[in-house]
Amino acid sequence: ITLLNTQYLTPFDRDDIFMLAIELDDIVDELEEASDLLGLYGIDLPTKHAVQQTSLIVGATEQLKIACDNLKSFKGVQEALVELKRLEDQGDSVLREALASLFRDDRIDPLVVIRWKDIYERLEGALDSCETAANTIANIVVKNA
């Protein structure tokens, strides 16, 4: 954002670049919050659902990188955004499955349910933020194509 504020000419609309920077920061904020919760709640080992969610986040951020790297030429951007959307949809399914598994087992300590529910929702928030950033990239492409 500091660099954006010091540039006279930008390759795309200044407001779009600013919005994209904010949305990318939101991804980091969600991941940082999830990480903080792991420490706060004393979580030593991840669940299979948390591992699946983080794998999807890694894939989504890789697709964002591809889209951003190719934004000037627009080559491969649409494909990356479509793949990111697929990953985000898959993340929704993983979240539903994760929450269902927490609430199906009566033997799970309610505090454990609360802890993991918070963490799963933060991880899903990061994935949702990836999709929001992808939508901004798509808008940039439409405006500049």
C-alpha cells in the first residue's frame, strides 16, 4: 500500500490494486488468527480436517500467485481463478464434514468441540478471503481486457 501511494502511474486502477492488497492481507490475518488459536488452545496435533483445509489454502494461494503473476498479460489468469473457485468449493465441503464430525461424537469434550470449531472457521475464513481476492482479480481482468 505504501508503494501504491508513492506511484504516480499504476498498471491498473489504483482502487482495484488497493482493494486487492487489503484482501490479500485479510488472508494472512485469518491464517494468523488460526495459528494464534492453535497456541491459545494448546493444540499439539492437527486433525485430518485441519490438514485438508490447510492443503486447500495452500492450493488457493498458489492459484492467486499464478493469477497475480500473469495479470499484465492476462494469460492463465482465468484458469487459475476457476481452479481457485473449485478449491474454495471443496473447502466448504471439508468444513461441513469437519463440523459434522465434531458434533456427531458424543464422547468428544465440549471444550474440544468449541476449540476446533473456532479453528476450522478461521481456516475457512482464509479460504473465503482467497475467493474474495480472486473476484477482485477477475474484476481487474474484465476492466482491462
